[in-house]
Amino acid sequence: MEFETPHGAEREYLIIFGVAAVYIGTSPIGEPCIVGATRDLNLTQRGMQRKWLRSEISCAYWVKDRDIAEAIVAEVNGVLPHDQEGRLAVRGEVAARQIEAVARGWNIPLTNHDAAMARVKSAVRHVQEVIDAANATGQLAWFNAAYRAWRLDAKKIGSGMSYAEARARLRKAVTKRLITLDVLDCSETLLREIFPALQDAR
């Protein structure tokens, strides 16, 4: 099955949540490979492909934070053999088994990428449903009014923000509050998180 890289709201959710991935990047034939740590698989894959043409992330495991991910990566890279370019001279499957063995030995829970994506998609869908419901019942009237007022003021100093971008910032603010406070809130208290002070925007 093709590896699914998080994009958009899913990528945003994972970054806000603070988790990190231990990933395996492979050549088209599966060997050699690299093992690394990242909080943003999408950005990491683009960087990897600039350096290593036709490579791709083929596997990832999610852990609590970046420090844990980097510790696992250092251990795996210290155990497995390398080629002359510093890549691991093994197939991706061997690297995956080594990651799992290290995590098991250190009692570190690993979340498979597919399982993580399923949870994230469910959470993102729930956030969007709450926003859509709030909009349908008029609870987002404050947001629409604030956007119009902010846009008029921003125009005076040559700044701006599309409605789609403002909605994305609303989604991010709601998501952040869900993760940090365990509440789904679409109230006017989100105002300052969504619309930057115009002196900052300038």
C-alpha cells in the first residue's frame, strides 16, 4: 500500500499535537535506506528527494516527542551497517525491524503510521463538523464580521488575508484548543489567535 504523507489539516494536527515520526526513506528498490526523525513528514520527504532523487518515505512510526524519536534514530543508525554515502546498507524492512526492536527494548510505545493517520483523520473530521455546525447555526457570526473588519483595516496598509486562509486559521485555533485544553470551542475568545495585529502583519 502506498505511503500516505500528511497534508493540510492532518499535517497541522500532528504538528500541533507535538508528536514526532521515526521514518524510513528508501530508494525505489528498497535498498539502501535512511532512518531519520521529523515532526513534518511532508517537508522531510521534499528535502530528501532533493538530495536523493526518486527516494520516498516508505514507513514511519510515531512517538511522543522529537527527543524520543531522535534517540531511537541514533541507536538504529549506530547498529546497522552504512554504505559509502552514509546511508544504511540494508533494506527498509530490516531497518523497520530494528526500530521496533529498539522501541521494545526501551519500552517506548510506537504508533504505526496508518493507525496514527486514521486517528488524525477522525479528529480533523470532528473539528470540521463542529465548525460547520457552528457556522450553520450562526455561532460564527462574530468570525465573519471580524474578518470583514480586519480585511478593511488591512487593506489600508497594503496587507490582506483570503477568507480561505482565515478559515484555516480558525480551524487551527480550534484544533489547538482541542489538543491543549480538550475542549471544542468556536467562540469569540479565538479572535486574537486568528487575526494578527496589523502592526505585526505589516
